[in-house]
Amino acid sequence: MQSAAASYSKLIKDEAKRLGFSFCGIAEATFLEDEAPRLETWLKGQMHGEMHYMENHFDKRLDPRLLVDGAKSVISLGFNYYNSDLQSDKESPKISKYAYGMDYHTVIKDRLKLLLAYIQTEIGEVGGRAFVDSAPVLERAWAKKSGLGWVGKNGNLINKKHGSFFFLCELIIDLPLAYDIPPTKDYCGTCTKCIDACPTEAIVAPQIVNGSKCISYLTIELKNEIPQEFAGKMDNWMFGCDVCQDVCPWNRFSEPHKEEAFHPHPDLLDMKQRDWEEITEETFQRVFKKSAVKRAKFAGLTRNIKFLKNS
């Protein structure tokens, strides 16, 4: 006879699939002992650059029970965002696939809230919180612990069936569930394509990314001017970067997403190099309405485009 925990876990995973999540795994909410020294070393090495918020809530990043009272389970989910469409002008400044459509924070948070509401309706009084890349949660560590895949040399979680073009998110709840078994093998093997291809040599060792050198950091998180040492090394990226994922052999299994909200604005992929170099704030607001690109703001995006043009 199936236990209540196993029955609840199946119920949750079936509903997650119905809501459009690509996969779902569950781990016990405990202290992430293995991650503590890694995080401490990464921070001490100043690899977070100007992302000073990474220094905050060290204990909460390692223990979900400090985020949700009575937490028993961490439900990790993946949501596909892969798009095979490319910008038509090959000379045009590039934008990461994840930012083609609506801001994923909003889209996925809404689905997570529906999943939590479903759990509360079907199971009973269950407390919990939804997290989408906006709180001190080590999402890749939890995804790995939940059996969703392994952390590749580029620091991204890789799934054997889906590659790595997906968003990670979590529900942390106070309900005991049946827990998945994490993978015991790293399937990257001897491959170093991501390390070799990184334009700024940000992947300093397998699974260790110097965030302060990453193009995504330089074009999104960095608020000051981009250092001249990166002139000519940005590979024409104006927002984010997909290089380490584009070259990853596991992404041959990536399939285009089916999420309407992630389709790009009709004008986005057809804008020419000159269109970007002459972009107005009005066009920015129209093309990137409700987009994650708003994080960089108009001033940040034009700074990036100007840097690419002059380097």
C-alpha cells in the first residue's frame, strides 16, 4: 500500500506537469552541509562582484527551515524556456533566450502559487512559500538534491532529457513527502566545451564561475561602467549570454517551449544592428514591456550597446 507521503508526492508531480513544468523533484528540507564551504570560498574570492546581496542571509541560503517555519520538504521544479528562433541580423547585439518574452519571475510565480493552492485544496492545511530566483535559496543545489540533474562545469543544472535551458524554482512547504534520490554521477565527463568557449574566461574551474567576469553579470547586474578589460571580449552580447549553454552537448536534447508568455515581442528578433544602436526609450518600453530586460533599464541596455560598438 502506498504511503501518504508517496501519494502526496505523486499528486504534486502530476499537477506540476499539468501546470506546464518540465519536471519536478522533492528533497527533505535540511541544512546544505556540502554547500557551506563552497559558498564561503566563492564569496571570499569576491566572485560575486558588486552583487553585495549575495553576502546577506548566509545561514538562510543553507537552511530552508529558516525561510519557512516548520519546513519539511523542498519541491524543485524546472520550466523550459528554450527557443530555437534567433535574431535575424547576425551583426545585431544579442540577447539571451531567457529574456525573449515576459519576465519569468511573474510567469512562474503565478504557476507556483496555483500549485501551492492545489496542494492546500487537495491535501489540507499546508504552509509554504514560493521562490523564483528572488530569495536566498540555492536553487541548483536543491534541484540536484531533488534528483533533477547534476551541476555542469558551467555552473548550470543539466538534465539528461532536457539539457539546461530551463528556469529553476521552488516551493518550500511544511509537509513531509517522499524524497527523490539525487544523481550520483556527473555526466559532463571530460568535456570542457563551456570552459573553452567562455568569451571572458569566467569559468575558472569546473562548477566555479567568477560572476564578476561573466557577461550576464556585466550586462545586467553591474551598475557602473563595464571595465575596459572586457573590450572586444563580449561576443556582441547586450543582455545576458548563452555561450556556455549553446556549446553544451546536452542541449541537443532541448526542445522549444510551449509557453505563450515566453514568445518574443513581434519586433524583437527582426531589429537590425542600427535599430539597436539608435533605440529610443519609447521603443525600449514597447519591445520589452513586462520583460526581464527591464532589470537593466533603458540606461543599462544603451550602455551595453555603446560599449559593444566602441570596443
